[in-house]
Amino acid sequence: MTALLEVSGLEAGYGKSQVLFGMGLQVQPGRCTTLLGRNGMGKSTTIKSVMGLVKPTLGEVRWKGQTIQGKPPYAVARLGLGLVPEGRQIFPNLTVRENLVATARQHGSSKSPWTVQRVHQVFPRLAERARNFGNQLSGGEQQMLAIGRALLTNPELLILDEATEGLSPLIRQEIWAALAQIKSEGMAILVVDKNLVPLLALADHHYVVEKGQVAWSGSSVELRNDRTVLQRYLSAGGGDEDTSATPALPLDVSAPAEAGGEPTLLETLYVEHRTITAVLDTMAALLRGTTDDRQPLPTAPLHAILHYLDVFPERHHHPKEEQYLFPAIRSRTSEADAVLDRLQRQHVKGDEALRALQQKLTRAEMGGAAELPVFLQAASEFIVRYREHLRIEEVELMPIARRVLPRSEWALIEQQFRERPDPLQADAGALDAPALLRRITALAPAPLGYGPAAH
């Protein structure tokens, strides 16, 4: 099969700073291909070089076998490459419809060309917001608009740079579902994103980029089973660069279960982390509805979320760590003592912050105009601190724990963790934000939810 897009030996950069060092990849017709890697490894520079936004100093970019490097961006786009750029870059002073039609064109001989109506079918929200200006849209709506705008150029290859960065779980799910539909209709896709789990389901081939060149390539099955690649190139802290902005990737995120159906090593701990992260993402989405979209504060769902965070993470997850995991690590090494002391202090401060946040929410609910911004600020800071706490555990503590604890001891800790399960963890990874919120609400006591009056 002749590749639609082929990049070989590409070298490029910005001024005297070289970023790409012999970069190469192929995108086949009708296939979804990813560029994966930590921040600053050259993924976006590769896309910009393909689109003519950055001029390569060496190497080739071929489209259907024809060399295209050096062509201006508009000429590259006219060949059939549609770009959804990082940061969306929609026109803020044009309406949604004007954004869509401004660059629309027919290309090729497609029997089902993309039209505004087809884009509305994929993203119904754009139809609802057709008369709104670009700067009146939420971040998720802007990303939908950027994808719709690219589709209306009727490309043969859709390129997305950071497809779901900064979006809520619900919007991310809509984006992934839309991309799956677009792929099913035969369009080739090249995507950059940090959310590995949905990419494993969507993509046919992956390129892992490290320091401006391909460090590994293969199928989703091969990537899922290659823990060395996951640890070395995709998990935060895997190299010498500052990767603090890159989300940690659990090594066992998609590994198969051990014999007997038990979770793989450390999987229980990571499942609980992913569940807590999903809850925090849902909470952040609710807050954005108030701060960005001027919607009323959804006090009942927020009360239910804070109740869940109190009942499970504060009363179960953190005590399990302090009772089972932390002592096991201390007994084997003193290397992690400083990190463990910091985490235990954070457990105490986190519990205090949660109590204070519950009180601030109650005051905001009572109608004090000055209390709403106080709660919103405190809630945003709480989410940031909680995510940082999880990052420290996964990036700083777990590498030490893996090195010093024998497998048998991990198995015992796993069993102890499973004896006090998270009521949400069974399929939290497969739930969208509304479904997850319904589960949280069902666990909350009356009158917030439908569960027992106390837990």
C-alpha cells in the first residue's frame, strides 16, 4: 500500500535550536496513526514541518509519493491535508458558521463530501451555537469547531495536534467518538495526544518520539504489551528533561490481568488513582460551567463529589497507603523517607482542605455574593494540589517502590488494598462524566443522593 504521507530523515528547528534529528513516519490511507512522547520531544515540530509552517533543513516530506517540503502552508492544505492546530486557533470575531465556511472547499471526488450539515451531525453542539462568536465558546466547543473547520476543507488526511488537551472528560469522550466515526468513513488520521488509553483503541500504528526522532514504532497491541516503552518514553520522569507538565502514565494502565483474574502488579493502586482523577476532572468541569459559561453553581453535584472524596480517598485510600504501602517501603529503604513524610503531611493537609472546602461550598450555597468567588478559587486550588499529590506518588514514590519491594510483597499489598475497595473503581475508566456523576450522587446520603443517610 502506497503511503499517503511519508516523512524521512527530517531535520528542523527554530533558529539555532534544532528539534528534529532524522524524524521519519508513514501514514497509510484510511488508518489512524499517532505521535506519542513527552513534552518537548518534537511532535508538534514534525506536524508544523509537514504543513509547511516550519522549513526543514534536511530530509523529505512526501504526499502520495510527491515531495512537498518547502511548499507554503496554503499549498500543502490544498493537496488534501487538514490541520487541527494546537490551541485551536479559531477566529474569535467570526460566528461558528462563519468559522466553518470561511475555509470550506471541495477536494477530490468523494461521494460524501463534508458539509456544514454533516459537521453538525458529528457535533450537534455546533448547530446549537451557530450564531455565537468564536470567543463565546467553551474550550471543548472551540475544539469541535476547529475539527469541523478542518473537515470542511474535505481533506484526505486529518491532522490533530493535542486533540483533547485541557478538555473535560465528557468533551474528550465526544472528541474520541467523533474521530472513531470519521475514521470509520475511511479518512486517514494523524493525531498527537497524551491520553494513551483511547488512542490504543482508536489507532492502528504508533510512533513514539524521543529527542526529535522515532524511538519506537508499532501497533496498539505491541505498545500495550511493551512496558519498557511505556516506562522509558511515555511516563513522566522517564528522561532528563523537565516533564512536570506531562501527566504520569501508569505502567499497568492496559496490561492484561495475571493468571486467575487478579489485577496486575500495582494495578489496584493505579485504578484508584485514575478514579480519583476522573472525579477531579468532573469537578473541574462543573466549576468551568460556572466560571466560563456563567451557569449557576451546581451545589448538589459538588456536595456529592466532596462527600465521595471524603468517604473514599480520605478515609480509605490514604489510610490504606499509610497502613500497608508506606511501612513496607520504609522497611526496605530509607531512600523514600523524605517523599513519604511529605505525602503523609499532604494527607493531613488534604483532609483539612476538604473540610474547609465543604464549608465554603455551604456558605456559597446560602447566597452570599462574596462567597462564590472564594469557593471557586479554593476549589480550583484544591484540584491542583490533589493532582500534584497523585503525581508525586506515581512519579517520585513508585519507581523507588518497584525497585525495593519484592513481587510477593506487592501481591500482599494488592490484596490488602482490594479488601477495602473504591465503590466507583469497577468501571470508572469507562464512564463518561455524567455517568460518573450519577454514580457519585447515588453514593451520597440523602438529600444529595439515593444512598444510605450515612457511610
